[in-house]
Amino acid sequence: MKRCFRSIVLGLGCVGAAGGTASAAITGGTGATQQIGSPANCSPGFLPTGGKVFVWDEQQSVAISAGLPVDMTVNPSVSTTPTPGAITGLLDAHFMHFDDFGMASGTVTFSGQIVGVAFTDPFLDISDPVVGAFGTTYPTGFIDRGMLSLPFLNSVLSINGNVLTYTLDTVSPVFDFDQVRVYTRTVPAPGALGVLGAAGLVVRRRRR
């Protein structure tokens, strides 16, 4: 099977490549989590409210070579003590959106290991054109689109393995919304693992 990868130096270039990868998709959630397909627009006011945190898969199997900045690079960790840095390699991207007054809590589970989380404005803005879902309009440049961690708010994220636990607390009655981008490692497809195993067996036989 063949897939088209994006070979990116902060967002530029796309090359064809042989297959052998499978996306690490969102596989479940609890609490306020509601999984949807990638929307046409996730700017303020375009998605329903009602206390739901909408989550969706973005681009998959994106080859990041120059390093993509994120707020959390250590797994497990908590956003109250963030570990900013840059992530590289073959990644899958996923998005969280909460556009309501008040607080929402829950978990999101992925089929692959979480390797980075972006929840501040600059890191969300720079990654929109790199890994954002095709056909989705993002509020790039919108002030305070990221998760606020002000003293009077209780917004917090924690990651452990392939599970992200969240509490999103937005300012009320002032308009506010929270967005988070999660990166997971692209995993080898089962067929690719079989080919690799067979190739190793052939090499061992030839050595004998």
C-alpha cells in the first residue's frame, strides 16, 4: 500500500513514499469528550456549545524533520509544570476544542503513544498549516485561543501513555474558548511489521 507523506521543514514540501504506517487515531473518550469528523470551521461560534469538548483526528503520518514546538514533551507529565521543546519524526495530529462558558472534564484515548501537546497560542498558530486537517478553517492568530492557566482558572492537562486527562475551565461571563493539539507517534502497519520480520528471517538464513 502506498501513502502520501508530508515531508516538512516547518510545513513545506510533500513527497510520495512507500506505505508501512498506520495512523494513531482517537479511539475513545470519557466525560465531556465527543469525537467528530474534522469540521469545516473551528473558529469561535462555529461548533455547538452544550458543555462538550469536541475532538477529531487531523493529518496523519506527517514527517517532521525541523522540529515542531510544543508545550509538553514528557510523558507522563502535567501542564502545570510544562516541558516545552520540539518534536520530530513521523507523527499523527489530533485536536480538542471547547467553546463554552464554564468547566468540562474527561479523558481522550489514542491508539498510539502521546509524544507532545501544544496548548498555547504561538504553538497552535505555527502548527495549523503544518498538521491541521485539510478543509478545516482554524482561528490562527486569534488571541487566547489556547488553554488559559490563570490563577482563578483550573484548566489542566495530564498525559500518561496514550491517555490524556483534561479539565478545561473558561472565563465567564467573558467570551473564551480553549483549543489543544495532541501529537502521537505513527505506528507501523501490521503488514509492514510482517515484511520487516520476513526480511530479518531472510538475512539470518543467508548468514547461515
